[in-house]
Amino acid sequence: MAKVTKDSIIMDVLMMDKGTAPIFIKHGMHCLGCPSSSGESIEDACAVHGINAENLINELNAFFDAR
């Protein structure tokens, strides 16, 4: 079972399951295809976008737990 952390790379999470894309978008990360998503951690991206990383991570993990 996948476990997402603040250090997880956005693109890695998307590659685990494309169904996570709507969760990122819901939380304000609309540029999932940008080059930064390939090397940027969730924590770093959230800091740049002013997003609560803990809320995003919790929702991503709930998604994977439900699978």
C-alpha cells in the first residue's frame, strides 16, 4: 500500500495512481505537468503555492487506503 509523505515527489504520487490528480487540483495545484512536479516534494510545492501540506497528504493517503 502506498504511503504519501511530505517528502514524496508529486510526479511519483501521480505515477502511483493517476486518480490522485483531482486531489492535487482540488488543493490548488493546477500545474501537475510542469517540470517542477518531476522533482519537487509535496512539502516544497505546498510552500510555494500557500497550500496546507498536511491536509493534502491526509487526503492522498485516504485515497490510497480506500483502494
